Amino acid sequence: MLFAIWAIKELYAWIAESYPSTRSRLASALKNSSENSGGALVFFARRTTYTDVEWRDALLQKLPTLDIRLAPHLGNIHDIHYALVYDPPMGFLKQFPNLKATLSIASGVDHITKDPTYPVHVPVVRMSNNYQREMMAEYALHAVLDHHRAMQIYASQQRRNVYQRVKTPYTGNTTVAVLGLGFIGAEIARKMSLMGFRVLGWSRTGKSPIPTVTALCGRHALLETILPESMYVINVLPLTPETHGLLSAEFFAAMRTGACIINLGRGGHVVDVDLVAALDSGLLSRAVLDVFSEEPLPTHHPYWTHPKVIVTPHIAGDLVPNICAENVIASMQQCEQGTLPV
């Protein structure tokens, strides 16, 4: 192991001497490799777009000396200091006695903390990167504009050889509500505002990070002001005991008739039977759903065949390994330095 690290150092030194423009980048990589050579990282993920090998290769491209264990091939569990996971099995993480941090392959961490055996003294780190945020903003924009410009109606007319215009509401008079104004929600609100929509935000503090977005807080403001005024409601809240089941019959009844709900948060936010009832009654005109209480969505679920529901398989903010690898290695470095963000 020591010889391998020495050889890599010598190689980096030669390249840096031969190509001065790369010296600073290689110095940073060398620093990383030295700091992280003592602990292994275990990888486990379910229902991701990319394979375990693609994740491993992306990490090794950024840090060639990293010891990566792809579950179930764990080796000596005492060597494992870090876990990079999505939806691990119950009890999976408690088996590593020297675990320093668990890194989430998602912006949320409920897929980790739902495990009652999780070692609570081990910090959990969210995956936050600009590309994922941009992807989720793109998804939200598409969901709103597709409905706002009646594209589904035109697609239906095309299948029937019908050439007929539909009135388009004035964008400036159309209100979009964003529930949750954190890292992702703030970007969605900003882009909606740039498109010319009137944007309302709902957050725990009621403070808006966007000057053109009015933010409110509290259940009364949600039910009495935000929902009745909004044609589009985009949920990106974290799933907590307070927000679990928030999108219920009471919530939908407060929305304006013909409104559209877009859920990018978690499936646990929605009471499914209440949403189906709101759609069937005509109270809501569409639901765009990217997350579900049970994933994959069961084949018998009514969402699959409901004419007012659009289902996507949790892809609004997909995580790309070669981009996320930098976040992972930076988090490991910060943990070693005692400055880990959670």
C-alpha cells in the first residue's frame, strides 16, 4: 500500500514538472489521496440511473487511491469509515463500527434516517450540487409550461386530426407557489419569476431568498392565501413529521379550481386517495408526480392509468456520478478536518 502511494506521488510529481499548468490541480489531488488513504468507502444504492461500477469509476477518477467496497463485497468492515448510499437495507449501516459519516445519494436523507437501527452519532450528509438543482428547476418549469400552454390538449388533438386553438392564460396573472425555499426550491422560484409568473413561496421562516418572490409561513397563510391564489403548486419540502401527509383533502380543498399540483418532494407528503378524489371531482386539473410513497410505483396503482396524472420514476433531479464524485470527496475531506456540513 505504501509503495503504491509512493509511486502515485512520483508520477504526479513528474507530470506536474512536465506540465506546469496542471501543478495546482495535481497538488490538490495528492493532498486528497494522502488524507483519505486510511479509510474505505462502502457503496450501496437501489433504484439509481447509474450502475455501481459507474459510481466507483467516477470516484476513482477523482481520487485514484480511494478504497471502495461495492456491497455486498465489504471486506473487513473495520476498515470502512464512510458509506455512500441510497435506500440501504434496514440494519446495513449499523454493522460498521468505525463509520465516520454517511453520504446520501440524494438531497434528502429520509431514506437513511427511516432505519430505526441507524447509529445516530454518525452524521448524515446531503448531496447538494448545482447540476441537480438545475435539473429539478428544469423539471418544474417543464411541468408548469406544458400545462400553461396546453400542450397535452394539443397532443390529444393531433391524435384526432383536430386543428383548434386553446386560449392561453396571461403569464403575468398566473401564480406559481413553491413550497420549500431551500437550495432547490429557491432556484425553482427564481426561474419561475424570470419566466414572468407571479411567485409565492412557503417556508418555515417566511423569508424569501429571491427579491421578486413573496414568502409566507404558517398553516393559515398556506390554506388561506397561497393555495387559493395559485394555479400551480410545486412541492419541494423535506419530509418531516410535520410535513408528512400535508398534501391531503384539506390541502386540495383549499386550492383553486382547475389548479395543478407538482410533487418533487417525497411520496410521503401526499395522501394518495385524497389526491385521486380531488382529480376525479374536477377540483384539480392535473398532478405531475415524480416521487411516491412506495417506489417503484406498484403496477396496480391508480396513478398509472389516471388521465390527469403524469408519472415519472423519480428522475426530476438525477445525480450524475462524475459530478457528485467531487462532492463526495470534499465531504470526506471535511470530515477528516472536522468541518463536515450536514
